[in-house]
Amino acid sequence: MGEVINLRLARKQRARVTAEQRANENRRLFGRTAAEKAAETRARDRVEKTLDGAHLDKQPPNGKTE
């Protein structure tokens, strides 16, 4: 015969595992220092500025199109 399992305890254990996984995900997403957030912002701004500067269809500074 198989092993007897208390379903209430099994549900609680499964809930603990799920909560721990969610906590790890939140730590990864939100658990950053101000310096890490600032570095990511600088990197994103640098990439956007590089991409914006590489547009070929920009109008000349005087606003006239040829």
C-alpha cells in the first residue's frame, strides 16, 4: 500500500514553494539599488540617442525639404 499523504499539508507546502518562487522573481525585478537603476537608465538613453541619430530620413535643420 502507498504512503499516506495529508492533503492539507501538501497544499500548504505547494503554496510555500509558489510564494518563494514569486518572491525570487520580485527580488529580481524590484530589488535593485539606485545605482543599478541609474546605470540602466543611462544605458537605455545612450541606445535611444544612438538610434535617433542614425535616422536617414531626417529633415534638414532649416525645415525645408528638397
